[in-house]
Amino acid sequence: MATALLGRVAAPLAPLASTSGRHAPQCGTQRSLPMPCRHASRLRHIRRRQQQPGAFRTTCVVVRAEGQTSNGSISISPPRPAYIPNRIDDPNYVRIFDTTLRDGEQSPGATLTAKEKLDISRQLVKMGVDIIEAGFPQASPGDFAAVKAIADTVGREMDADGYVPVICGLARCVPSDYTAAWNAVKGAIRPRVHIFLASSPIHMTYKLKMTEDQVVKNAVAACSALVALGCEDIEFSPEDATRSEPRFLYRLLEEVIKAGATTVNIPDTTGWALPHEFGALIADLRANTPGIENVVISTHCQNDLGLSTANSLAGAQAGARQIESTINGIGERAGNASLEEVALAIYLRGKSQMGGLWTGIKPEATSATSKMVSDYSGMMVQPHKAIVGANAFSHESGIHQDGMLKNAETYEIMRPELIGRTRADASGLVMGKHSGRAALAKRLRDLGFTLPDDQLQEVFVRFKELADVKKGITDEDIVALAGDESHQPAAVWDLVDLQATCGTLGLNTATVKMKGPDGILRISSATGTGPVDAAFKAVDTLVGVEVSLDDYSLRTVTEGIEALAVTRCVLRPVGSLAAQGVVENAQGRRYQRTFSGTASSDDIVVASCRAYVSGLNKLIAYIKSQQVDPDIPVAAEQVQRVIAEPVVVAA
């Protein structure tokens, strides 16, 4: 019975109709034009603003490639519809809801600092996402502060076309939760609170210990309370919807819609559904839930069976008009639907195969966004990952290479330029030891990095150092160097110098020179089982933060003995600081946060030590954002020592 609905076959669906009583935009049709050149896939914006009595109206025509197949056509898409919480006036528009900062951060080792969350949210704006779920404010004071900072800054930065993302906070149907969420996001121009409560028999019986009536009562009470607080944009999710009784879902969703919900999200919490089942679920809810035509239907699909993207697209085809996803697909367990996969699938196939579906995503920002999230979270992207993997546009087979040389469309359905990557420098610049700062800056801009002068100078210095030992500098090398400089947490401790010796005599030694939070240089030496272990112990002696190294990994950017090494360290606070890292997630599970650091260098020991220090800096920044428990004097004393503000040292 619990999964009876999932076996049904979806009936043919009528096009979604606007419930506003207004006509959909007349510019919603798409027409094909000859592609003027091979690089016409880049977005070109033609904007005009119209002032009408009592209203501000914006038109943005986006010219973009549709498929980039042999017909070489482009199409004109309509403007992003005006944001109204409970409806979308263009029946083909799909809102993209990004939950990288909330669900994505629940990946082991993916803890983000407040600054990193702010940076990522600004990058998501460049990508054009409609809704940013900035976090779970009730989790900790630091999480509340981070969500509020995003709402008060990014959530208030409206562009000339009237675009500003919705800033969303997650909450359980508990007064302290949804009150904190509303207080965190209400400073945004478009604030939203996303509440959830489990609806499947197994969750209600074993986790909630509630009856169906109690679940409905709590969900309705939460929606009503948010309306009373002044929240006009409420999203409700019946957790584990794909394993819930259909008749109960109809009832629960009907009641929360009456109580004020404007979006109903249908989560495949355990990644259980198959695409045809999930599409049938959305269709069935549309057909049998009173009032659902007055709200937006959303999907949230986990990737436990590797079907999250397919399920999300099936949901959209069945009538859902919001898709929840994360950059690089990161998230708990096997992760979430990958935003870039969902967005590019709709971008390339939405018109021809999905009834004209489209989104407001700007695909050329994809590569830079993926790189930022990977660097900040420490979650490396697998080489064969769709869209953003290192091998996504690589061809090694002789047959494939022959086809590519004759016509790239023989083996590629899109060009790397579409997502902000380049296969070669069109201007003919070859990067090497004789390249200047201006050439490097141009190449970085081509690769999606616009760095301030101080970071550009640091990258240039390291670029020159690498060019002295490596003959050919690739784009991958440049991206690694740029990410290593621009995607690091704020430096509380800074690694200045490192010297290590190793061999078979058992005297593996490392000496480190570090600048502390007070600006003073300190030196320490230690021995270990190897040079990396010795370097870590020397750092521990200076920093004085008790941590456990939970994971260490290393990969090379390119092939060969001269390749850059990229390392990742995952740290967990232990000892007197262990309690500082324990938080409760949205599902009520208490867990200890871990902190990852990544770094690159042509020296493995240096890369490893930089990554270790990066992880420590992230841990210290997180602890600094929390309230220190006065009942733990040892922990408080230790925290104050490692996060002390720098002081001016007299000459």
C-alpha cells in the first residue's frame, strides 16, 4: 500500500495553465535562427525596461543555442517571469532551487565557513539560480549568522533587470526552528521559509512517533504561524514522499495549502523511485490534491540509485515547475540531483523533447561555480562526472579523435565554451616561463577567474615558480593555482616556509615557519613516520588545536613527474574542542562536523601541509562563529588563544 502509487502509469498531461487570470507572456515562443558562428552558443542579452503606471516591467531576451547539433540553430527564449511565490505565469518556466549551502554541506567534510557560503551564494547569482537555500538557521549560531548575512546582502542586491534570488532557510515544524529561519531570511527582498515533516508510515512510526492526524496538525500549525509572522513565501515538504500513502499525501498537501503554503516540494528522500514512478507520483498529486493548482510543485531527488537527475526531469515533464539540486550533486549519502546536469539537460533538450521547458540558468558560469564549490567543500569532482568532470570534453580513442578532427559534433553534444571552459586559447597565447602578468590575467579571465590584484600577484608568483620546473603550463595547472589562492579560507595561521627530510634511516623531520594570528613568525620542528606526518606534527605544535586526520588524499592535475599535486585533508576536532563541532541537522541527527582543506603545489609535502593548515583555518573560523560554552574553561581558553585577533607589533 505504501508504494502503491509508484506503480501507476501517468496519464497524458494537459499543459500547465496560469492560475493568475493573466495571460502568459506573448514573447514565450521560441524561433530558430541561423547560427552566425561556431561560438554563438554564448548568451547574448538584449534588455529593455518599460515603465508602466504602478509597475516596473523588465524584458530580457536571451539568445542561446538549442542543442548545438548539426542543424546549427539558436533560439530566442522569453524573459524570466516575474517572481510570484505561488505561481509562474510562463507555464514552461522551471525554477532552479539550489541547496548546495544546506543539503550539500551535509556531505562529510564539506563544512563551509560564513565567508565561503557568501562567496558561493554570489557565484550562484552569476549562474542565475532562482532560489538559494542558504542553510538550516537553527543548527547553530554560526549557521544562523551565515544565512542572515546572505539574506541581508545577496538577497538585497537586485540587478538592472529586477532579478534577485529568493533566499530560503530550512526549518522543522517546530516553533523555535521556523521562527529562527524567518528571522534569518526576512531581511531579503524575497525571503522564503522551507518547512518539512515526514509523511511515510516508517518515518511516522519510528522517527516521529506521530499519527497522521498529528502530522497534519503540526504541519498546518507551522504554516499558519509563519503567515502570522509575516512570511508570504512558504515551502512545505512531506519528507519521504515516495514511500508515503497516496491518500495521506492528498490530505496533508491540501491542508498545508489552505494554511498558506505557496510551494509544495515532493522529496524522494531515500532515492527509492524510478523515473517513471516519480513522474507518475507528480501527475497523481496534480490530479487528486485539491488546491494544488494554486501553488508551485517542486521536486527534491536524492541519488541513492543514481537516478536523481532522471527523476527530477521526469517530475518536470509531469508538471513540477521547481527542481531542487546542488552544484556537483553533493549532499548526504550518494548526493542530490546535480544542478548542472538538470540545467543543461533542459537547456539542450527542453524545447525539442520536454514541451518547451526552460530555466534562467546561465550555463557559461557552470565551470567556475563547480570549481568554487569543489575547492571550498573539499569534495573533488570525479573525472568522468557529467558536464564538469575533467574528462567531460576529452577524447583519447583514435576513432573518436578522428571524428573530432573532422567535425566536433560527431562526439560532442555541446562545446566546452558553453559551460565556461575552453579547449584551447583562441588568441594563440601559449603560457610558459616567458609569459607576463597581463597574459596570465587574460587567461584567467578566459577560464572564469577575475582576481583582485593581490591574489593575481600571488598566482603569478606561483605560476612563474611552476614554469621554471614544468615545460608546458596547461589550463588545468592555471585553474588549480587560481583556485588554491582565491578559494582558501581566511588565514588565521599562514604557512610561510617548510623544509623536510626523509629516507630509510627513520629520521623523517620537518621544520615549519608560520605566521600566527598576532602577526608573529614562529618556527617548530618535529619527526614523524614520513615527511608529511612530521610536517603535520610541527604545525600542531604551533597551532595547538587538537584534531584527528580523518582522511588524506592526493591526485595530480596533469600527467608526468612535473605535475602539480592537489591534496585534501579532512580534520575532526577532538579532545577539549570535540563538543564544539557537534551539531544537529535538519533530520534531528546529531553528528560531529569535519573540516576539509585543499591545496596544490609541485611539491607533495608542501601541498599536504598547505591543505592541513587550510583545514585548521576553516575549523578555527567555524569555532569562532559559535558561542563558546563558559562551562568548558579549557575549551574556551584554547579557542581564545587560536582565534586571537592580530595585534600590531612595534618595530
